[in-house]
Amino acid sequence: MKKTIQAGLLAGLMVGGMSAAMADPDPEMLAFTCLGCHGPNGQSVGPATPTIAGMPRGAFILAMEGYRDNSLPGTVMDRHGGGYSDVEIRKMADFFAEQTYRPAQQDYDSALAARGGEVHEEHCAACHENNGAAYEEDLPRIAGQWIPYLEYTMIDYFRYERPIPRGKGGRLRDFAEERSRSQMAEDIRALAHFYGSQQDPALYE
Ligand code: HEC
Ligand code: HEC
């Protein structure tokens, strides 16, 4: 269905020529500016950048709207995420949602991953199902992302510097309140290794 809409759109652009292309830029052109950081088709090759290939449409839109209205601060996206219209954000959401999510192939510490798995089961699994690999409309996948990205993102969340939009992720706050700083740092590392250890592509199908 999405493919048909996109094919129709592209055909329309070709007939309409340049002015139509400017008024109604095609999704690939919009997405092109993102790939320098997010990697080919949004598949990240750098450990500090999340993969956005295969990102659920709803989660993508919520994140981009958050960067645009500054309710979701980022280290980089606060500068690169603004300035897009609702239509452009939705086109990019379609484009990235159609790409295949591939878990990062990376080294991890098995003992830390095992410990992280226990924390995950107890505190996170209720929402981030399937070890964080589940595809759900409004939830970014956390399994299979690069470990350094996961670690700094979670530190941002836990430090409350990245206010968690829409409240649901607020569970993290309860989790943080039950722990000392050093316990938090350890648990975050363990969680990052656990999610980073979920490398079997079959988990994501
Ligand atoms: C200069 C590098 C850079 C560019 C260019 C860039 N991004 Fe990002 N993006 C990042 C980083 C780094 C993050 C992690 C959040 C942060 O630190 O800002 C991120 C986070 C995101 C997220 C949230 C992902 C998640 O799992 O929560 C989305 C969605 C996103 N970017 C979309 C885009 C789109 C769409 C574009 C192009 C219009 C783009 N980015 C351009 C580096 C970049
Ligand atoms: C009540 C449901 C819920 C629970 C429990 C929960 N989360 Fe989340 N989490 C979310 C939602 C929803 C988001 C998307 C952002 C938002 O809307 O708050 C999210 C976002 C995230 C992100 C950001 C992903 C990205 O790429 O932007 C990370 C990392 C994360 N959660 C980790 C965890 C960890 C670790 C735990 C357990 C300690 C946990 N979450 C518990 C619902 C939950």
C-alpha cells in the first residue's frame, strides 16, 4: 500500500516537473540530508548515532515533532531536526519505516549483558517487549542500537536532561529514584550491553 502511494507520488513528480518537485519534494530527497550521520538508508555505521531505518512511523513522527518544538532536546538533532513541515516529517517517516532495521554487529560483554537482561526483565520488558526488539507503532526499538548511543541516551534520560515526552517513558524516572548514582551508572552500562547483544536479525522480523 505504502509502495503504491510512493510510486504514484514519484510518477506525479516526474510529470509535474521541477516546480512540483520543489513544492512537493520526494521522500528520498528529504531523507538524503540525514544519511551523512544516520548511514545508508538510515542504517547507522557510527556508534554515537541511532539507526532510524525501519523506525516505526509513529515513533519517528513523535521524535521529529519533539525536536522541532524543542520538547525533545538532543545533542545534535535539536539543530538538525527543526524546520520540517508536518508533510515533510510524514514523508520521511514513510521512507524510513520502509527500510529494513538491521541490528548493529558489535562486541559486547556477556556478563554485563546477562546482568542487563535481569534489569530489563524487571523494569523495562512490560513496554519494550521482545528484549527491546519488538516493532510497535509509537515505540523506538532499543535493541540492536549501538552500545555507546544507548549508554549516552539513557544517561540523558536518567539525568532528566532529556525530559521524556508524553510521560510514558517516565517509568525510567521511578527506576532512577530507587538507585544511587553509581548503581545507576552500572545498570545503564549493563542495559546497553544487553540491548546491544540482541544481534540476530530474526528477532526484528
Ligand atoms: C549531524 C548528524 C545528524 C544529522 C544530519 C541528522 N541526525 Fe538524526 N540523530 C543524530 C543523533 C546523534 C541522534 C541522537 C539524538 C541526539 O543526540 O541528538 C539522532 C536522533 C534522531 C532520531 C531519534 C531516533 C531515536 O531512536 O530516538 C530521529 C528520528 C532522527 N535523528 C531523524 C533524523 C532525520 C529525519 C534527519 C534528516 C532530516 C536527521 N536525523 C539528521 C544525528 C544526526
Ligand atoms: C511504561 C512503558 C515503558 C517502560 C516501563 C519503559 N519504557 Fe522506555 N520508552 C517508553 C516509550 C513510550 C518511549 C518513547 C519515548 C516516549 O514517548 O517517552 C521509550 C523510550 C525509551 C528510550 C529511548 C529510545 C530512543 O531511541 O529514543 C530508551 C533508551 C528506553 N526507553 C529505555 C528504557 C529502559 C532501559 C527501561 C527500563 C529501565 C524502560 N525504557 C522502561 C516506554 C517505556
